[in-house]
Amino acid sequence: MKKILLGSTALVAAGMMAAPAVQAEDPIQLGVGGYMEQYFGYGSSDTDDRDHFDQKSDSEIIFEGSTTLDNGIQFGVNVQLEGNTSSDTIDESYAFIEGDFGRVLMGSENSAGYIMSVTAPNVGIGINSGDQGDWVPFEADAGTGRQPLGSTSVENAGVNDANRLTYFTPRFSGFQGGISYTPDAGEDDNTQPSENAEYHDGIDVGVNFTESFGGFDVAAYGRYGFASNDSTGGDDPEVFGAGLNVGFAGFTVGGSYAQQEEAGANEGLGFDVGASYGTGPWGVSLTYFYGEAEGGAGSGDEELQTVEAAASYALGPGIKVIGSVGWNDFDDDDAGAANGDNDGYWVVTGIQLNF
């Protein structure tokens, strides 16, 4: 599989180099985009000191630019600056090449399977790799972001935003394919891969379909990923996923499923189902998420259930007001876990700005 991906990319590169020299009319110039989310709300849980009002923030500035050569091939860059972080200041950072042959990405970015994923509709703060843990905290040994305990948009073995080579096909009759090769788990890291790495030579494959016909809007995807693990006693991790949304007359119903194998504490599964309705500037949704994982060494299985009812109102282009009411139930078989068997609810409102 790795040889197929590298061979295909080499053919694309060879074709571009063999073509007559062409020039772009303009050099690459960066534009600025991104999003900002500001929320205020109340969260309550079984843990005595977790009943509180609070204000939460999330924002990202995206610098992106491209230029197109006279032969129609586009070259560009994308760098994403985190606005609310204490560690990973730069999120994704990659270059891309796009033309009739498809799209090639090189750099720190999510895998093809993750990018092409489809999940249940939701207009609130989100509960699939969402923000519910900000309002009703739970202390899990397994990961909740991009791992099946908290998401169906999963990265194999939790390897997120690693340096990758990714290729997306053109879209034919609604179908598009994608494949990523990840040498190792390093992000923004130019060091040599370790010979005893827990994750190396990862391959992620995805296929999605988007089409409208007879008044129906359909979005579906499937993906598979695997990697090698050469650590002592390690097993090769695998990930599976699928999702489907169907829309008609403003209504959308759908769901998704993901399963992680041979990934220690993160081995498990997750799924979500939901429905939404939009008319004019208004949107409403009801979504359910379930996830389970093995948990860490010496602890038991972990289980998370979340329900969210939400509404949104678009004040203008890129400006939404949202309201969200939700409930969490987290169960941990480890009796010593700080927030084992913790449940609670949240009531949140806020603004979502996209620019």
C-alpha cells in the first residue's frame, strides 16, 4: 500500500517536472481566515466542586494562500495558529498541490480518513470530539479527542496532525478517495524515525460520497487505517470507521461509527446518532454519542454517554448565536478514579464567528 501511494505521487511529480516551464501570474499571497467561539454557561456534576458558572473560549487563525500556474496546477500553503492553547501553538502546517489529477498535501495535517469523515448532525457545542468535557469534566485514562471513547472521527493510535503525505482523487459522480502515508508519529518534527517506534509506516484510506438527487442530500464515508508497532510486545494498531447523513426538506438524520484495535487504553468503539432541522437562519438538533475504551493499565473499562439538544440562529454571514443543553454519564470500572461514575449536565449559550 505504501509503495502504491509513493509511486502514484512520484508519477504526479514526474508529470509536472516533465511539462514545459510555466509561470504563475502572481506569487503566493497569504489570506487570513479562521474562527472564534465564546461561550458562557453553567455545568453541574456529581463531583462537589464542579457546580459552576464559567466562560470558555476556542479560536484559531488560519493563514492560507495559493497561486495557479499557466498550466492550471495550483500550489499553496496552510498554517493554523491556535488562539487558546498552552502547548501546541501551531496546529496544522502543510503545503498542497492541486490540479485535474487531484490534490496532494505534504506536512502536518490530519489523515485522509479523518478529513473525509461524516458524523451525526449537531448545531451546538458538539459532543463528538466536542466540548462537553469542559462543562462536565471526567478523568479518563483513554483519550477522548480523536479516540473512540469521545469521538468517531478517530486518528489511528491517536496520531494526530503528524507529518504526512496525503493524496485525494478528483471527485467522480459524487465519489472521492483519499490515502495518507505517515512515516512516524512526530508532529512538526524533522528528527529520524525510531527503529523501535510504537507507531510507524501508517496508512489511512478513506472514501466518501456526497450527492443531491430527488430532493435528498446524501453524505457517506468509510475508512480503514493501520500502522506498524515495533515496541517490545506491541501490536499493530488498526482503525475502522463509517458514517451516513441524509437530508430532505431541511431535515437531516445520520450517524457514524468508529472502532480502534490494538491501541492499549484507547482500544474500543464509539458511535453517534442525531437529527437536525434548519429553516432560514434557524437550526435545531438532537444528538446522542456513546463511547467505550479499555482504559489504562490496572484500571477497568471506561464508558461515556452524552446527549445534547441545541439551537442556533445566524445573525449574518459567519455569525451564529447558539444555545446548548446536555447531559453526560461517565462510568469507570476503576474505583480509584477521581471522577469515576461521574454524571452531570450543562446549559450553555454563546457565539460562533467564522471569518
